[in-house]
Amino acid sequence: MKIVSNSSPLIFLSKIDRLDVLTKMFDKIYIPYAVYDETVLSQKTDNVASEIELLIAKGQVIRFDVRNELAIKALSGRLHLGEVQVIIGASELGIQEVLLDDLHARNKAKQFDLNIIGTLGILKLAYKRGITYDLKSDIVKLLDADFRISSSLLQRILDD
């Protein structure tokens, strides 16, 4: 299974030492160049840059160019460039799964008939598959890393 990822899930999963769950759940993780720029070139103090570079070297993360510049311009505005490139790039690559946290980006991805999962969804799925064993601890670490989530969504994740 393949997925196209935005920056924030990669950054937050790295901050809580759970970036490896993506490679255990997906055969390939695709990132557009805007996401690469944000996670690798802009990250001077986080481990995420070195982790992403290592996954690229192993062939588990694939960087790619989004070709449809007109579509990128049309979607730009409220969404960040990485989010736009994830949505357009997934469509170009024929990949249905996207990893996005931002609500506006998720709503836009739905308009493209993409299957959306976020950082919390990845952690929950990893927990259900036995890849991780302490979902509550992972969520606490996320919150400590300044991950923002509504209390109602947090409760839904924990109750499900």
C-alpha cells in the first residue's frame, strides 16, 4: 500500500519516535518536493531531517515532482504548498491514500475523492495492528509536542 504524506504528520511522528510505524504500515511513502523542503531542508534542529533522508536512502520514502502547476496555483491560498502538492500529487500518481492533519486540507482532499488519515489515525491504526502497544502514551507525547486536537476528537479516538 502507498500513501502521500504532508509535513506535519512526519514531523510529529518523528518527535514522538514513531516515524517507523509508517514504514511498517505502507510499502512506500511519497512526499512532494514542498514537503521534502519543509521536513528536511528547513529542519535544522529536529531529527526528522536525518530520519527522512535515511528513509529516502532506503527507498521507503520517495520524493516526487508535482507537474500540474495550474492546479497548484488554483488550490493555493488557504492551504500550504505542501498540502496542495500532496492532494494534486496523489491524484497524479493514482494514489488514493493521503496523510494530512489540517482540517481545510482534509476537506479539500475529500473533494478529490482521496482517503484521508491523520497523525492520530496512523497511531490508532498502528495500535490496532499491534505495531505499537500504548496508544494513550503516544497521544500524551503528541500533546506534549504541541500537537493540537479538539477534546471531542481526542475522546472519539480513545473511545473507538
